[in-house]
Amino acid sequence: MLHSDPLAALREGFTDPIRDVLWGHIYLTPDLAALTKSGPFMRLFRISQLGPVFNVYPGATHTRASHSIGVYHLGRRLLENLAGRGAGDWLSGEGVSSFLCACLLHDLGHFPYTHSLKELPLRSHEELTGEIIRSEPIKSLAGAAGADPDLTAAIVDTALPGADRELLFYRKLLSGVLDPDKLDYLNRDARYCGVPYGAQDVDFILSRLSPHPERGADIDSRGIPSVESILFSKYLMYRTVYWHRQVRSATAMIKKALLGGLESGVIVPEELYNLDDQGLFALMNSRSHPFFNLADKLREGRLYTVAAEFPYQAEYQRLLDLGKRSQCEENLARNLRDEGVPVKPEAVIIDIPEPVSFETGLFVRDEGRYFAESSSAFSAGTVDSFVKTLYTIRVFIDPVYEAAIKALPGFYDILHIKKKWLHL
């Protein structure tokens, strides 16, 4: 339904409830509800939000679909708050509907098995999402919901052209310090993992926001503790959940298997798009590559163990390149074979977490400065220390060889990344 009034687009026709474990009843219009029944959205019900995290926290079996519905709910609440405080001056009914669709559909192109595929030579999931939104059946369904599919796609995929003020405003809302994506996943992931770190006071956060056409949303100084809570919660969730060593092991295993398949041509990138979790494993099961046995071990819960770990340092910058990291792993395996341990090439994996940021770009309006320079205890240096603390390089090994490797004299020296054998 097309609305010319932005407030009407936020308040009228929301008659279809969905019962959510986190937010209670979430109301959609019949046309928005139809989007959740489409084929591309139904795929999200078959993708676990946290992938291998269930190996550590068995309750973490919630899906990308439930998260997406939660993001839509918080996006609607956020925009309704801001529209009532002046943002309605630059919003349109079609733009509002496009933003709500963007919140609901923002993960349509997401890869299976959480972020395991993130570093691989693939198109970004935002680009894939934008393409899906502009294709049938989503294009027509979004249009029926009052959205402009092109605007919806451009809100999600920031690489798409567009300098319209309303578009830039929506982009700031969907991706920022207090965005609905982060507010949902921190709360939802913590709930399903059974940990206390992610819970946020969403009602209070929304009450401290005011709209700004270029910056999206500003806060006042009373909202600073809420931002601090989000930053510290994100840090704790990464440290205890997202980057738990067993989770990193599973992520590294699936990444190595897929990278081997891509580099050999056994699989091509296009085959990895639009898969769900089961489809990803079925694809590897249907092809032959020595590294694909990692997927079998993963499904059976036989995760690789940590042989060594140490803080990330600038001298390891080269290992951010997956090709150089693979070569380094080959050197490690060869080193171990020279010491009498007959490890296979896929038995040794070096894991370096992908880049993560702690956004502090909010403007504190009554202090007239950005959050990093505000009265908050979380200075830019403090936030930077979060990242440094989180970044740990680990060497994972197949547990079949663990006893033999640890029996080697000075095995830490063998496993530690040293220039004398790096040869890169």
C-alpha cells in the first residue's frame, strides 16, 4: 500500500502479528507479511544466525529470519520516534516503506554458516541482497508494500549510486552505532546463548535520540551510558561468543575447505550464492577435494584444537592475505613432517579474525562534539584497545596429531610464526 504521509506509512495497516521470543508481538502489514513468505526470505529460516556457535552454546539455533524480523521491528520503532521529532520534514511515505523493507530484507543475500565465507573471494552479501531486492519476486512484493525496490536496494547496498538526502538518512540509520541491526543481534544472540552480556535498554536508547538529516540520529549526554553499554556488550560478545576459540576453529575449518575448492575450480563462486546451511554441506559432499573432509569432521563435531596462540602484531599483516596464509600453513605442515609428524596439508590451519570495528561516530548534541571526544570514559584509545585485545592468532591442528605434536621438543617454536621459515 502506497502512502504519501510518512507517519501513515509507519502507523496504518499493521494488522498481522508475529510472536517473537525477544520483542513479543511484532506487527506487519499484510504486504510486508507476504515478503516473509517469499522464497528468498524463507531461505533465511534455514540459515542459523550464529552458525557453529551451537558447539559452545547449544541454545544458539535461532535463524537469520528471526533476526531480520527483529531488525524490521526496531527499525520501525526507531523511525517512528525520529519522525515524531522532526524527521518527518524530509521523509516521504514511499521512503518510509522502502526503509522498513530494507530492514526486513537486509540479509536476503547473506551467506550460509554465519560469517565463515566473509573473507573468501566472493561478492559481498550486501551486493547480493540489492540484486535480489531488484529481482522478482521481491521487486513486485516490495512495490506492493509501498516501497521503491531501487531505493530499498540502495539503502542496503551502499555501493549503489545515490545522493538523495532521504536515502543517505536511511543508510545512516541502518548502519551505525545505534542501528536496529546491532540492537537486535546483541540482544537476540545473548538471549539464545544464555549469556548476560548483550542485553540493551532499547526503550531508553530510543528516547535519547533526535534526527539529523546528514548524521542520521544524534544522542544527548544522558544517552552516553547506553552507547557505552553497547560498545562493551559487543566486545564481550565477540570475546566470549562470536570469537570463542571453538567457534574460530569451526569457522577456520569451513573457510579452508571452501578456499581449497574455489582455488582448484572444484566449485565456483556462483554456486555459493543463495545456499542455506544444509545446501552448503551438500555441495561439498557432492564434489571431490581433499579439503572437503573438513566439512565432514565439522558436521561430526570433531573440531580442530588449539596448538598455539599469540597476540596479533604488525609483522603478521601479510597473513591477512588468504593466499599468503595458505602458503604459511603449508610451510607449517612441512615443518612438522620434517620433525616426524606425518600431518596432511589440511591438518594445520592458521586463524586470524576478520576486521571488526567499534563505531563511535554518534554526535552528542548538548556537548557539541562526537562521542569519542565526549565526556564518555570510552575514548578512541579505549575502543582501540578492545580491538587489540580481541585479535588473537591461533594455530589449529587436527586432534589426531595433537599428542605427537605436543611431544616434540620445543613444539611451540615450531608452531610459532617465525620469519626463518615463513619465506613469504
